[in-house]
Amino acid sequence: MTDAAEILLECDRFRVERVQRETSRLGRVIRDVIRHPGSVAVVPMVDADHVCLIRNFRLSVDRALWEVPAGTRDREESITATAHRELQEETGYTAREMEPIHQFFAAPGILDEEMYLFLATELVPGSPHREPGEEIENAVLKWDKAIQMVHSGEICDAKTLVALLIMDARRRQTPLSGD
């Protein structure tokens, strides 16, 4: 049997496929997989000691979550362009420097979304351009407060946990300028 995929659902930002694959170890495997164009997450450092997080109401969990700015890649744009666009749309900031830090799979058991993590520095304030229906508030927090929120469970969004913990480890190895 050859690999096969049946489209079960197609939306603006993703599609769901039923994938059938012949494997040497398990034989024929059938899985429903969400296909996603990829996304970005941005750690916006306002200065060496302050990060801008957003409080974002998520309908799927019916509550507001603390998050780093993030969003889905438009299929025609580069990952870096997506990072700049999402930062500006959600926070109003533009970044003179946008450095790629890491990439990871968000939930590889059901989803092929690859998330690209960026560090945004040399920020210039501006007005956000949020999508209709988004309920987002900006908050500039001391870095240590954001890390405390990770460890206390106040931050429970996976991409934000990954982003802040990777950046915290990096900061401990190589302090940002001004530290």
C-alpha cells in the first residue's frame, strides 16, 4: 500500500487530513493530522530587563492567557516577515533587530506546525493593528517577574513557556547588552 491522504476539513489557516502509511515496524497506520503552514513566536525585549507579553483571550480555553506575541505564517511570506508582522499587529512595536533563536514542533502527535522563535530587540513603540475579534492587552514586565510567572503556573501557554525558558537560559549564559 502506498502513502495516502484524504482531506477531511480545509480552513483558512489549516487543513485536517486522514493519513495512511505503511511502516516497516507497525504495518499500516492511519492517523488524522492537522496540516499547518507554520508560525512564529516573538520574545520582545523592551530593554535588557523588560519583556512585553500580551494577555490574549483564547476562545478555545475560554480564558485570557499570558503569551508572547505569535501568529500563523502567511504561505507567501518569509518566517522573519511573519515575526515582524505579528509583533507589530499584536503589540504595536516594531523591531530593528529580529534574531532567530530556535524552532520546535508545537504538538507533533496531531499537528505538523513548526514554530519559529525569535528575539526582538531595539523596539520602537507604535499602535497595534489587531485582527477583528482579538482581545489583547500589552503588559511590559520585568524579566524576573515573567520567569516567576512561568514557575508559579500563571503562564501556562506552551509556546510562551518554551520561549521564556529558552531565553532565560540564554540570558544566563550571555547577558543582553546593558546587563
